[in-house]
Amino acid sequence: MTATDSETDAKHLRSIRSFVLRTGRMTAGQQRALDEYWTDKGLEREQGRLDFERTFGRNAPVVLEIGFGMGQSLVAMAKAAPDKDFIGIEVHRPGVGKLLHSMAEAGVENIRAYCDDAVEVLEQCIPENSLAAVQIFFPDPWHKKKHHKRRLIQPEFLQLLRRKLAIGGVLHVATDWQDYAEHILEVLTHAPGFKNQSGEGYAPRPEQRPKTKFEMRGERLGHGVWDLLFERVS
């Protein structure tokens, strides 16, 4: 891929938003958490390229989560893996506020958060070949066919993630929409530089991915969840 090709792909990624910026109501607790903890735990895209060791005060594997929602599973994962550092990206301020509140309640120190667009943060802030893992849990499936172009998991986006993952780093995607799971499996199978850790199909749910209330409710209703783990090999 030439530099011109890369720039064209980046412009295409930025031109199609994979999210709807909801104006969800901020609770008093979420706002207090933002006011109190953002200076220490928040990251700004305008700060530019990160130095992970300076950001976290140590040298440790870094996991990036895109679209952490209200942050419960991210806090649980970070608490269960104190030897790793986590960066979360979420566009919705109430979710970021809830994350910071939950971090304080749980005494979790190994998370930093962006309230911003994931593509722009990846392009401007995340060093090349630096991430131990990227996790994207339950991205918007955009189930109407005319909206499929808005799905986050597309060939151009995968190559952006590939550049940010270290060799051996893992992309972990989970979805509860079978149609989207099939789409993700297809594009990842054909994505240069990635290898399916499960051979040819889906992976069993990894123990490190906590089950959300939403997922457990779906299971009771007979809904499936599909996990995909692909390793960067080149």
C-alpha cells in the first residue's frame, strides 16, 4: 500500500461514521466523575501521539477497547489483569462518566479513556506496532442492508488496526448478530496480515471477556454471541 492509498483509506474511514452521537442524559454522578477524574484518567486527541510508559507510569502490555459503552466490562477486565494497561475509546460522554465513576469505586488505576472518534484517535494518537490487543465488543450491527457501509469492521479499518497492533497482537471482536458475525469472519479471513486463532471459524468465549447483563439476558432468550480472535502475523 502506498502513502497515497493509506491517506485515501483514512479519509474514507473518517467520512463514514459507524456511530450515532446520542445526546444521552448525563447523571449527576457521571458528571461528578468527569469533573473529578478526567484530568488524571482522561486523554485528549489534541495531545497527539501517546507515550504509553509516560501515560501509565510503567512499561506494560496495552489493550485498546473501542466502544466500551458504560464501561462495566472494561473495568472488570482491567481489575482482573493488573499487569496490563487499558485504553478505552467511547464517543458518548455519559458512558465515559460512568466508566470513571466505576473505576473510582473499584479502585482501578490501569485505564485511561478518550471521549472521541476511534478512527481519529487511532490515526493521531496510537503508536504503530504498539498494542497487545484490540477489543471491540458488540459494535452497532447496522442491520439494515442500506446501512451496512456504516459497519465498523471493514477492510480499510482492519488495516488501520493492523498497523497499531504489534506482531502477535490480537483483535478480539464479539457480536450478538449472526449476520454481522458472518460479515466480520469473512472480512477478517481475507484481511492481509491476520490469522484466525481458532482455525477457520468462531472462538469459544474467552474467559477474560466478562458477560454483560445484556448478554446474559440474550442467552436466556436464546440469542447467540459470536467471538472472533484474529492475530496479527505480518
